[in-house]
Amino acid sequence: MNYELFMGEALAEAELALERGEPPNAAVVVVNDAMVARAHDRVQETSDPTAHAVVVALREAARRLRTARLGEATIFVTREPCPMCVGALLESDVEALVYAVPNGSDGAAGTVLQLAQYDGLPRRLRIVSGIRRDEAEELFARATAREVAP
Amino acid sequence: MNYELFMGEALAEAELALERGEPPNAAVVVVNDAMVARAHDRVQETSDPTAHAVVVALREAARRLRTARLGEATIFVTREPCPMCVGALLESDVEALVYAVPNGSDGAAGTVLQLAQYDGLPRRLRIVSGIRRDEAEELFARATAREVAP
């Protein structure tokens, strides 16, 4: 699978998120080398606290594939997901998580805690990190600059 | 706040879930002693892997209150929530979680792991457990009996 290519789709979606006043969190769900869902954070737009990119993308993928079990799927995200989003990946039975930048605030795939590979839980995710990290870092730096601007 | 009363609402909602072929997971969101949302699991019905009772109830509460921040809310659930659902409670800034029975499979409020009061994360939940536990256990026993029935 071409990790750089699909992460490029996530980065493009994250640009869209930034334009719309959301943080540049974006997710792309891939099954058999085909993109089945692509989404960005929509918490600001919808006031839905669960509308993180990963959750929105998983719901879209499940709707399109007509199943709650995405066992063959790999998800590409611009930033390491939070506990809710890693939990949603486990519930969806997603096989692998690929992310660009670590999340020092509440990253739940190894940075703040490791929920994606926790021995006590019934499911585990394969994790790949650092794909196109520089580009993602640049996006998050722009988001931070916007927040601190007057 | 009358914990038994609101847990009774959750138990009634869980009965409805059982009738509809879902597990008896139900959630009630309470703000200022008023019920603002009530939901049960809808994963079977909708094929949405994120449609656990807690997530459905939080989305409904946020829609009704027109905010993604439910800082004054207490949520009543029939069973200790999974990592996704505890993560969703943290994202929603919910104040307190009240549950009836522990969840030995993937309970993330103390049984399998403690995500609701994890020092490294930016938010924490107050937890009350064991409210109307016997009645909830009876519901889950009925669900298990159904699953193993021929």
C-alpha cells in the first residue's frame, strides 16, 4: 500500500478543515487499496463533540460498506488520535492506523497512553507513524498561529 | 440528584434496546436535574460502529443544547462504558459518570483500564458505580441467555 499517497489525501482534507475553521485533523479510510471515506473534524461546524475526523470517517465508511466491521481497513490520519478515536477504531475492528504527527495532548496510540495495543483489551491495532510528518507539522503550526493571532 | 430515578430511565431504555435486538446498553444525560437525552445502542440497527448508547446520547444532548461542551452534565449508563465512550465523555467535558454494572470485557472507567481518571489526560470524570446494579445485571443476563439460545 502506498502510505505517502493516502496520507497525501488526508493532508489535502486537513487543508480543507483549516479553511473551514476546524483544526487540521483529517482521516482517510482505505480498503483493498481504495479510499472508502475521507473526513475532517466537524466539531466547530456541527457542535457535535464526537465529530472528530476519525469518527466521521468511520461512520461514512461503515455506511458505504454497509457493515460496522471494517476488518480489512487501514486508516490514515494527520495526527495521532485521541482516546475516543482510538476506541472507535477498536470498535470498528480496523486493522491498521497510520498517522503523521504525534499528539502530545491526548494521543492514545503511544504518546500519552497506549490504547491501541493494550493487553487487557479484546482488540489491537497495528500502528505506523511519521508518514509525511513534516507537512502535517506545518499544517498544525499554521493552526496554532491562527489561534494565537489577535 | 436522584441517582436511582435517572438510572431507572436508563434501565427502561435498556429494556427497549433488548426488545429491538441490541445489547441492553442505555444512557441518559442529565443537566440541572432535567433529562436532556436518552438513548440505547444502535449498532445492529444502523451498522454504525460508533452508535453506542453513550455516543448517541451525547450527540443528542449536544444537538438539543447547541453546544459540544456539556460541562454541567451527568450521564447515567447501565454498564461501565468502553474506551470509545469514556473518550467521548472526556471530549464532551461531562462532569460525572454513573453506571450500574462493571464491564469486564473493555470497561474503561476502572475495570479493565482507568481512562476516566488518567493523570496524563487533560480531563477527568467523577465516577459513581453500582446504582441499581441488580436490575441491570438481570438485563444483561437476559441478553446473554438470548445470545446462547439456539
